[in-house]
Amino acid sequence: MKKILLIAAFAFFAFAPAAMAQEVKVIKMAELEQLLKEPQEGVVVINFWATWCRPCIEELPYFDKAQQDYAARGLKMYLVSLDDVEILESRVKPFVKKRGLSSTVLLLDETDQNAFINKVDPQWSGAIPATLILAGKERRLIEGKMEPQELTALLNKYTAAP
């Protein structure tokens, strides 16, 4: 009986992150603007991506792992999909579930790209992947795919060890 309970508990905890990863919240620009505000504490990383973007797909696991590795240092990671809201159920949610993403995944439902791009950062061309790091009053935009060591170096710079 103990073995069965132990196996059941292990299975529950092993698959719990994958089950939680299915959540994808649809947001509008007003909600994104709240994330873009200067963080009161810790570091906020916002990664803009899409299911059709190969470099985005390649770097997503680095960001998801960083969320787990740096959570104790006050890191908050948001993965913001720029896919069309019409494919949320057919493509985005299955994509997130298949990859077992445990970070907060949002889908920006905004048709006026020019308006939201400038609000994210006036220097952003709109190309993805793009990553915005917010640490106190400091903001840093990185356009293009990031390698794991590059992301680690930036997170070490902006977060303090616990």
C-alpha cells in the first residue's frame, strides 16, 4: 500500500508542472502596460515570442529554466505570445502543454502592433524574439535569439544571490 501511495505521489508531483503549464492568459495592452511598469522589487523578464518563430521556440526552454533557477532571487518571468488569439486553443495552448512550460504564459490580444511595440520600448523594431529586462529603474531590450550563457550572464548581473 505504501508503494502505491509513494508512486501516486511521485506521479502527481512529476506531472504537476506540465498540468499547470496549460494555462495561457489572454491579455490586452493595458495589462501588458502594468507588467512594463518599474518593478517594486526583484527583476521582471518579458520574452516576446510566437509559435511560428523558430528562434523563439529554440530559446523558450532557456527562459523557462531560468524562471525556476532564479525564482529565489526575485525573478518574475513572463512569456508573451504574439500569436493571433484565434489560434489560442488550436495551436498556442497545445504548444505550451507539449513543451511543459512552467513560466507565466500570456497571449497579447492587440491588433495595433505599432501602438504596443512603442509602448514596450521605443527602440524595439518589433522583431521577435525580443526580451525586455526590468530591474528597478533600469530597462534593457535584447532583440534576437539569446543563448543560455547570455541569458545567465544577464540574470546574474540583475539579480542578487539569496
